[in-house]
Amino acid sequence: MRAEVAELLDATHERLRELHKPSATLDDAEARLRALDLLWATLQQGRNKVSYMMELTDKVIETTSTEGVKTIRESADNTEVSAARSALSEQLSSLAGLAQELQQFESWLAEARTQLAEAKAGAEQASGGVEKKTRLDKIRVIAADAASKSGTVDSLEKRLKETQQLETPERKKAIADFAELRKEAEELASRLEKEVEALERQRSVHAQAVQWLKEAKLKLQKCSDATGSQAVVREKATQLSKLRESLPTGVALVKDAAQCTEEVSPCLNQSGRERLQENLQELRQDLEQLEHGVEDAQDALDECLQCWERFGELYGTMSQWLSQFEGNARAALASTAVDADHLKQLKALLEEASFHKPDMEEMNEECERLLLLSAQTSVRDQAVKLSTLYTSLVAALQRTLGSQEEFDKAKQSFVQWLEAAQKKLNAAKEPGTDLATVKKHLIELKELHQSLSEGKHLFDVVTEAASKTQGGLSDVSQAPIRSQVDGLRDQLTSLEQQTSEATGRLASLQSRWQELMQGADTLRASLQDAEESLKERPVTGGDLVQIRCFVEQYKVFIHFVIYALICLFIYTWDFPQTECKWP
């Protein structure tokens, strides 16, 4: 029995020595702890054997010497399993705590690496300052978190050095990676801070340039319009000069914006660089448009001011001349004399007005040009007032001088037409000696009747010319003209009446003549039929009834011939002897 217990104890001692060695990893320590639990269970099973051995030992001691008893008791007390298990449990607890801290640290380090890599990639692919700043904030959080864990990492590093079984190459590398992570985060944060500052500076400079261009455009819009009075246009020209003087400021701002854009472009992705270049190109285009707009506005204002000056000179000159001309013209128009000297005076005034007509036209052209540029309707009112006075005076002079000539010319044209029409009427109103002549004259009369509208128009021209002539004459001088017009009107009325009467008479004659010809043709046909029937001798056969029948037929025919002749005589009763030719 003692041999079995001794063998069990030797095996247990050997196993304890193996399990008592320091664990290299947490898993190894846990495995050894499980082995100790199994060993403890085995020892518990052998406890009965030990108890039984102790009983046997007591019995043996009673029959054994003192030295033998001592050896037996030492062998019986040599069981160290409980002490070894307790020490190993304490070591395991310490290793488990350190391992848990290392595991948490490695987990945080892996997550921090991932976040830093994502933030770094996002910063490199950022398209603008907002995205850059967002990535910078994330990197700052990582750097701050790393700084807060610096003490913990130092403690872990020290404890790893004290615990050789846990100080593996992987954990040493994790400690070194932490230092690199912290350094990289701080350096990346520093670099991104500079980039964000550069982007903010670029945005600020670009915004200043945009604001300056916006204000400059508003100023240009206010002073580029050439509308308004001369004083207003001059004030706009002054404001435009100030804007022109400030253009170098805008050029410098755009140049600074371009420089800042070139500086920050490398730290943005393709989309961000393209957007910055588009904004810069738009800025340059706005500046170029502003410069062109200033030049165009300057040209427009200069042109408008020159037009104001030119119109002022022309208007002053024409006003002074027209004032003198009006006095002379009204004096001539008010004169009651109608003689050669008066007509000569009127012609001289018209020649003077004609001489100054180009000046008046030039003034009107400058007025229209100025109105187009300045939109000042008062300018047109001044020019129209002057032009109206000039035109009315010239028209009055021309009317007074030319009305009589116009009346004579119109009267002569009407008289020529009236004489030709009267001659044509005299030739066409005679019926002639045959139907063809009647038809011809009737056509001529109808043509003459149609041409009466031309005569009326010529008479209207005469009437209008007479009215113009009477407008500048006294009542005494108007009477002869009025008498001539009345005489011409009577002649035209008489011509109309004669034409209508002759047309009606010839139309009636043509109708009766055509009826006469138709009746003669009918009678001729009847006579020819009778002549043909009379060529044959009637056969009566001595029959009295037949004879009477033929006699009645001949009587009817004779009565028909007599009736037809009477009708023909009636149709030709009103025909003059020279007009009618028997068919």
C-alpha cells in the first residue's frame, strides 16, 4: 500500500514540476490550470488510500523503531499539491489581468489604425475644406485618444518586461506600432491643419474677390446707363472714373485667389481641383467682363456727353436764327399786297429757309441720337417745338407762294379734260345713219360716262387748290376764284347731264332699231313663204267650199302683211328720214 501511495506521490510531484513552470501565454496558463484541477481530482480519489495507509502506518509504528517512525511520517506528510495549486492560481489571475489589458490595447490599436487609415484616405480624397476639416477632427480625436493612453501603454510595456512569459514579439511590435500610430496621427493632424488653413485662406481670398466683383458690378450697373440729363450723365462718368481707378484692386484680388488656388490644388482630389479651377475661371471671366463693361460704359458715356454738347450748340444756333426768321416770315405773310415784290420777298424767305434746312435736319438727327442714348423726352419736345415752328413757317410761305400756281395748274388740267370730253360728247351724241354707228356712239358715250370720275377727281383737285389759295387771300380776292370754281362746276354738271341724256337716247334708239330689224326679218320670211305658196296655182276642182277656203287664207295673209307693215311704220315713226335705211 505504501508503495502505491509513494508511486502516486512521485507522479504527482513530477506533474506539479511541469505545471509549475511559467506560462508563455494565457491559453497555456488556462490549460495548466485545468490540468491542476484534474490532478486535484485524482488526488481526491486517492485520499482513501492515504487514509488507509495512515491507519496501517499507525499499526506499523506500534511495532517499529523511532527512526523508522520518523521516516514514515516524513513520507506521509510530503504532499504539496494544495500549495502548488494556490500559487499557480495567483499567477494565473495576474496573467489573466495582464492578458486582458493587452487584448484590449491590441483591439484599440487595430481600431485606431483602421480609423486613422480611413481618415488619411478621406483627407487625401477630399474635394474641399469642409471634408478636410472633418477628417482633421477625426484624426485629432485619434491623436488625443493615443495621448491619453500613453501612460497605460508605458505601464503595459514595463509589466511585459517583468513578465517574460507574456513578452512576445507580437506584443513588442504592438507597443512599437502604438508609438508610430501616435506619431503619424500627430504629424497628419499638423499637416492637415496647414492644409485646412490654406483652404480657409483660399476661400477667404476668393470670397473677397467675389464680393469686390459683385460690388463693382453693381457700381458699373448704376453708372453704365447713359440715360438721364446732362448733369446726371456727368455724375455717372465721375463714378465710372472712380471705378476704373479701383480696377487694380480687383486684379490683385483675383491674382491672390489664383495663387491660393494653385497652392491648395495638390491637396484636393480631381473633383476638388476641377471645382477650384472652375471657380477661378469664373472669377477671371467676371473680371474680364467687368473690364470690358467699364470700357463700353466709358465709350457710351463719352458718346452721350459729346451728343449733349453737339445738340446744345445746334439748338442754340437754330433758336437764334429761327427767332429772326419768324419775325420776317410773319410780317410777309400778314401783308395784303399781292404783287411781284411780295412774291419776290416770299421766294427770298423760302431760299433762306432752304439754306438752313440741313442745319435743322442735323439738329433733329442729333436729337434722335441723344434721345436714343439718354431717353430724355424733354430733348425731343424742344427739338419738335423748334422743328414745328420752322415747318409751319415754311409751309405757310410755300402755301402762299404756290397756292395760286397750283390752282392755275389744276384748273388748266381740268379744262383740258373738260374740252376733250365735250368734244367726244359732241361727236358721239349723233345717232348716224345705221345701227353699227349707233352702237359705236353708244359705246363711246359709256366710256365717256366712266371717265367722268376722272373729271370729278380733277375738279376736286381744283377745289382743293382753290381752298388753299383762298386761305391766304382777303374776301375781296377770294370772289373771282370762287366764281371760276362755280363755273367749272356748272360745266361739269352740264357735261354729266348731256352724257346721260345722249346715252339714254341712243340706247332707246338701238333697242327700237333692233326691234324694227327683227320685225322686218319676220315679215320678209312670211312674204317669202307666201311667195312660194302662191307660185302654185290653187286647185279647187270647182268646189265652192274649197274656193272660199282659199279666199279666206289669202285674206288672212293680206291682213297679216298689212298689220306687219303698220307695225314697221309705227317703229320707224320717230326715226328721222336720214337715220333710217329700210332693210
